[in-house]
Amino acid sequence: MSQDIEANKRNAIAFYRTAYEGSPREAVGKYVGAEYIQHNPLVGDGPSSFIEYFERMASEYPEKSIEFVRSIAEGDLVALHTHQIWPGGDEYVTMDFFRFDERGKIVEHWDAMQQIPKTSANGNTMY
């Protein structure tokens, strides 16, 4: 079965937004497949570890926000480039990769996160 990359992009964004904004159980129920392999070393494998982590983040940091700057898809992979603002004004750029199964469900995740510096040697933004 071929991948619907536009649907995968929409679903990756919806999954991330739903979890990030405080409803990780709903996000998992709608968008995660039979397995969930996690490559972020702060989060365990499987749906329950993901739910636990994001419920804790929602409780500890309810005022955080996220903007989806771009999404790119190829085959069964979707990449998201985001801008996050956390309490205290800390800003981060993230790059998240999601792998989808043949049913269009998320089954694997990788990410990298970097705090946005106050100055830049090249004058360019992170976006």
C-alpha cells in the first residue's frame, strides 16, 4: 500500500499539537499504530510512556506554545520543523521525524531540539 504523504503530514501535525497542548492520550488513540518506537532518550518506548511524559509536561509547563513552521514528507516519513516557546521566554527549534505504518499510523519517532540563541554569527533566523 502506498503512503498518502499529505494525510501523513496533517496527521503528524495533529498528533504533535494534540499531545503538546495537553491531550496525549487522545493523540495516541487517534494517530499511533500497534507499536511506538521512541528515539528521544527522555521518553520510554510505547504509547504509555509517551502519554506519561506529555501529561507531565502539560502539568509542569501549561503555558508553553508551539508553531509548526514547515512539514516535509517522503515515503513513510514526515519531518516537522517547529518553534516552541516555554515559560520564562525560552525559545527552541525542534526537528521531529515520524515514521508511518501502511495504515497511516505513527509507529516511530526521532527528534532534535536546540535552544534559540540570543545572537547569531550569520544574522539568519533558525527558520
